[in-house]
Amino acid sequence: MTILSTEIILTLIALILYYLYYRKFKFFTIVEKLEQHNIRNKLPRGKCPPSYPNGWYRLCRSGELKQGDVKEIKLCGRHIAYYRGTDKNVYAVAAYCPHMGANLGIGGQVKFRSCIECPFHGWAFDGKSGLCVNSDKLDPKIVQTYCYPDIEKVTKNQKGEYLQKISEGEVKIKTYLVKELKGIVYIWLHNKESKPWYDLVSEQSEHLTLRAESVNYVNCHIQEIPENGADMKHFDYIHYSAMDIIPSWILQLKWEMRTKNAKDSDFLEKMTHPTEKCRIYQKTLFDQYLVNKELIPYMNVLLLDGYVIFFNKYKFHAVWATGFQMGPATVALYVKSALFEVLFKQAIQPVEKFTQKVYHTVFTNGYLPYWLSAYLLHAELRQVIFDVKLWNAKIFSETLRYNMKTYADQALLNWRQWYSQFYEGSAEFEKNLDILEW
């Protein structure tokens, strides 16, 4: 009887321990908190391009926005309210109600399936059209619009009125185009309100499982972060260390990299991997990404081979990676080894001019233990932290000196030429930004 009781107790303990392990590591997160009194984003950065380039940006993870949820975000100089309607679709609108200025994303509620209701006076706005509506029939509310002739001086008009009527009719708020792909919601932001030039790839990743995510705040210009994807030489100086506890003379990492714009005529010739097993895997990725003809001018591709070196002598090919930079703020990096496959999705959200919120979302093979996918996130984040220390303290280089005899510097120049296309209308947009800050 005592033996039976002991077996039951041990079984219960094992179940409890597994339950705690499962809860901790099934979806593992590392989230850095934003410093409220951070001064790094106020440091001089030199002359920089505009801070908010055009393109698709991550809005949220699908699992973070349940049906009926309403949230708000400051993104690329815009205050945006977003929500999931009872029709299960995600909508994003300008945050401030045109009635009395309340923030729809703070206290607002979903109404009429696709609408958001203002928490102040109950005005409802359709997420599809932006119209202010009266009912679930989406019939428009008719309102009168008044304004101050001169709000700063608060003077009267010729009729002796402080506020004058300027129009009557329907009222709209701005709506944003959003797309939900493979568990992540994206929003299109363009400073001249142009329609999307390209679509993001809905990759064939059903064999991979969402396992982990990290969130970091970085104080630099947005361009500094994706530029890492074209900077070959920095790997030799920043990313050679495998583990802090192991001296580099015992074990170190060595990276070999190539990068090219997908529209270059010699792209396949220069970017096809020389090793057959890598080439076969690479082809499955190219078949997904290169068929998107609209995306090709806005996509930069990098190839990365990772080696481990023991005692500065014995070199082994450990992993090979293929990364796709799509637009100014989205990267899909596929890492393959003999044992596993990992997809890292990097996304940048510009919070302020020199404050970037950086996400790394990890998808792995379902057969990997949960602790191993958590370790992979730690290993990747460790390399990111090396970069963050530099980004937080560097200036943006307006005048650059390149050694054009080297392929590494040629690639950096070509990358900056490529990235500059995303700034159309950005300078004018930033000059006209509302000075109101919450």
C-alpha cells in the first residue's frame, strides 16, 4: 500500500513538473521593457534620412488579438487603433475620434461586427470604410463640422463666432490596409498614401511550429538594423563568440556571407549555393520567394554559412541560412542544419525617431524539445545583443568611405542604394506630423 502511494505521488509530481515545463517553454518569450527615462534616443546621431520609410510593418501577432480585442499603438509617427471584429477580421484606423478627440484604442469596443465604438460618446466607425455609422446596417451618421477661425489666438469671425460651421454630411476616419499572414498581422504605411507596391510572401512553413519570441528596444535610426543583413565583415568582429563560458581559442564561430538584390541580372549565378544539399534546400525557398515578381525589386537576399572551429584548427560546416529582406522592416531568415530547421522572423516597429521595437519570432520543427527552441532563441538573441550595444551608441554615417576593391564594401554601397527607395515622401510627412504626443 505504501509502495502504491509512493508511485501515485511520484506520478503526480512528474505530471506537475511537466505541466510547469510545458507552460514555461511551449511558447517562450523574452520581453525587454521600454525604459521610461531613457536618454539614448536623445543622443546626437548625425544627419539622417527620414525616420519612417514606406512599407509593410508588423502590427501584432495573431494570437495577441482575440475576437473583440481593441488595442492602440504608436507606429511610424502615427497613432493607430486596431481591433479584431466579431467577423474575425483585423481592422486598423486612425486612433482619434473626430467628434471630441478620444483615443479609440483605449477603452473602445467592437460594435456592429466590423466597427469600433468610441469610449467617450459612443460614435461608431466602420473599419472597412472609415464611415461613422448609426447601426449594424452601416448607415452613415450625418454631422455638422465646426472649426476655430484661429485656434491659437481664439479670435471671432466676421459673424462674431468663435467657432464657425464649415460643412455638413458624412464623417470618416482614416483606415489602414492590414494583412494577416502565417500568424502575424501586418499594416501598410505609406507617407504619400500610395497603395502597396508589393505583397509579403505567405511562406510554406506548415511543417514549422511557432515556439518563441523576443522583444528588444534599440536606440538608433531604423536603417541601421536591416543594414546588418548586408554587412559581411562585422560577423568577423562581433559574432565570432559561441558561448561566454567557452574561450574563443577552444570554440569560435566563423561566418561566410553573400548578399544581393533579387532584381540583379546575375542573382542566381552569384547566389546559388555550391554545396548540393544546401542548393536543394535553397531552391525550395527561391521557388516561394522569387515567383513574386512585384516583390523582387523590394527584396534583398543574403546567404550565410556558419562554421564552428575547435582549437583554431578543426572547422565544421554547422548551419546554412537564407534570408529575405522584404521592404524596410521585415526579414525572414531560414536556418538549416543536419538536425533541425528554424525560421526567424525579424520585424521592426519604429516607436519614435530613434527608438525601434525589434521582434524575433521563432518557428521550429515540431519534434524539437521545447527547451531546445527556447535555447535557440537565447542563442540568436545573444548575437543580437552584441549588435544592440553598437547601435545604441553609433551615429548615422552621411558621408561614407568605402574600399571598393572589396566585395564586402561593394555590397554595403549597393544595399544603401537599394534601401533608399523606401523614403519617398517621408521627409514631407515628418515635417507635417502632429506635434501632439501622448
